[in-house]
Amino acid sequence: MSADDATKGVACTLKPPVFLHLGGGDAKTHSGVCVIDVALPPGKTVNIETITFKNFYTASVSVRLQRRRPGQEGAAEWRTALGDRPLMVNPHTEAGAQDYCNIDRKQMRAEPDDVCAVRLILKQPSAAWRTFGVEDVRIFPRTQPVCRHRRRGRQGGLGLAVGPRPGGATPPGSGPGGRRVRLVQSSADVGLDPSDAEQPELRDLRRTL
């Protein structure tokens, strides 16, 4: 990843918008749905931090990501990362119609890593606007490395529980001033399954801390 990618965004190409229609023949009616595909450089994948764009009378947006994992064979998979995020306060009024918008990775329910293409699904149910879309779409990559081997588990933290030791004794390994120091760490933070924490050797380890 270059410095320009981090500051200006990844070079990407917006394909022409595709408006879905209702009915057939010559009497087609807009369905209020538009699809825009965002193509990344060929052969390149991106770990996305943020997607930014300027709204143009779009009521809501959904984001789908095409991902290709390292070493993956076959077709890349599509995942829905964000569903129907409102962009306008009311589809029939102009509030928010031309605002700049950000979609951060924390808002996405699918991990936005190893992405090779992005699809924006735009919706505008109101007939008050002749057209709608988005402009100035930019994709900014994540700058910190992605950890792939850590298991998901219960949230927890690493800290020190410090308190006075009864009787004023200062055993070896105590904290400053004779205070007792106890290491507190959850099984999730060391990459263990929560059930692993009940193994006898781990219980013995906790007793020695």
C-alpha cells in the first residue's frame, strides 16, 4: 500500500449505474433501485477502513463486498457488509440529499478485508426526484496489519488488580510498597476458546499469579 492510497484513497473505477425497472416493453417504470459497481485495480485486494462519497438524492445505501482470500480457489465470494443505511432524513424532502457520507469498517457486519470489488445498492422510493446516485466515491485502506489467527471470543481485557496484602507482609514478586499484584486476563485475549480456560494446567497457572 502506497502513501497516496492512505491519503487519497485506492484508485478505483465506477462503472455506469444500472437502474432497475418494473414491467416490460416500452412502458418501463423505475423501481427506485440503482446498482453501482466499484472496480479496484486488477489483481489487487484491499483491506478497507472507510468508504466515502457525496450523496445525490439517494434515500439509503447497501454495501456488498466481493472478497478473495489468500490462496482461495474458484470464484470470489460476495458478502453484504451494510444493509439499507439511511442517507436522507425523509426521502421526500431535501435534508441530507447532497451530504458527504462515510461508511467505516466498524459499521460493517462483514469483515472488509481482501476486497476485490465493491457494489453499492442505492434506493430512492420517492417519485419527487427525477434521478439519484452518489458521486466522488473513494475507498481508503486500513493502515494497520490484520491479525488472522486470533480466535473470536468473549470480550475481555488485560489489567492489574492492585491492593494491600493482609498483615503487611511483602512476599517475593509483590508490587511496590508490599501491595499484592494480580494479573487479570480473559481467555479471549490470548486466543483461547473460553472452554480452554477450565483445563487443569490453566487453573494451576492462575493460582500461581
